Amino acid sequence: GFCGCFAGSGDGEPKKDRYILIKGAACFVFFDEEAPSPKYAIMLAHMKTEVDDSRVVLESALGDVDYCFVFKNAEEAQKFASAVAEQAAIGEAEEVKKRLGHDHLLKKRSSVKYAQSIAAKKAKDQPDQPITAADVMAAVPVDPLTNI
């Protein structure tokens, strides 16, 4: 897993430190170091990262930017990106095993099982994601006769 601290993305929002913990295929975001439970969770399966110095962008497999993390230094950013990549791959493999009916082959520690149950509940508390280019284009009416 990974445990660290990051600041907001700076997109007009004030930078506030947040605390993160990666456990299993989930990233838990805490608003302060003393918080008894995470504010929300991000499921990591099918996510990828783009690292630019101390900034890490978490994207869906389709390339939509979902989250931006700014760390105190490039080393922490790289550690976070590596942990996300590793746990995303594990999460994707687990999904495939479940789909193929091989649930019984999943050997997880009880702490990971518990973390996944919390993540499933806290994933609903994620902040609204930004509008994607695909969302914008889907709302544009297309008149088939104007392209002749």
C-alpha cells in the first residue's frame, strides 16, 4: 500500500492537505490526519496515472481526467503513481477472476476484504467529476443533412 499527503490541484480551489491511503484496489482520501474514517474512496481498477514532477493525474482507462494530486515532491508523486499502477492491475485481475467464476481463488487478507467493503460504501461519496469532452459532444445535436 501507500500512505501519503497531497494538496489540492490548484484549479482555483485553495490548496488543502489531504491524506491518502491505498489499501487493496482502493485509494482512501482523508480530510485530516486524525479522521476516523475516509471522506471518500477511489476505486483503482481501470485507472492509470500521468506524472508531471510532483503532480499526478489519475485518469480513467479512456483518458478522462478524474483526479489531480499535487505532492510535496516528485519522489512522493512517483511512489503514489507506482502504487496506483500496481493496485489497479491487481483490481483488474480480480474482476476477471470474478467474471470467470473463480472467486474462490481470490486469497485476500481480512484487512483487504474489510478495506474493500469500506471502499464500496465510500466510493459513493466522491466529489463530482469534471465534465468530459465525450459528455459535451454527446449533448451536441447532429443534423445528418448538414454534412452532405
